[in-house]
Amino acid sequence: PTDLVRHTKTQIGAMREAVGPDIDILLDINYNSHLSSFQSLNLVASVSNVRIMESDVDSAPWRDELTTSLPEIKDGYMTVPTGPGWGTDLDEAAAKKYAYKE
């Protein structure tokens, strides 16, 4: 039987190496920016045992402004980007515009 493991994205690759390919991994809901979605998607596409990656579709209305491209979702699946790097970049002007101010 397969186990369901929830862990931070930065440790998933090492965890898979340690326990083997017979563990399914669930990535928690991503409530950050689309940049995090693209990063998670690249991870999911590079390992064979991630079964579910969740993304929060209800978010701040300005979230779409934070990256240079948006995730493409077809039939409930996010398309793996074909561009260089993560498939998008952070729009630094938008990030500064919406930065937390004390």
C-alpha cells in the first residue's frame, strides 16, 4: 500500500530518495502567488510519485499581476510551462506595489 505524506516542498526530493518511489506525496494548497504554483508544478513534473498538487483559485484580485504569465488550467490540470526556468518571472514592480507596509 502507498502512504500519503505531506511535507515541505524543499524536502520532497530528499524524502523520496530516502524512502523510495512507493510513497505518494501530496503538496498542500498553495495560497501564495502563481510563482509558487509554477515552482510546485515543475517539482511535480520532475518526480513520479506526486499524485496531487492543490492550488487556491480564490485569492487576492491582484495576484495575477505578480507574475509575467499565468498558469494554464485545462480540465482541472495545470499545464507544465515550456519556457525557461519556472515558466514565469516575478513582476518586481507589482511585488513592490503590493508589498506589506507597516
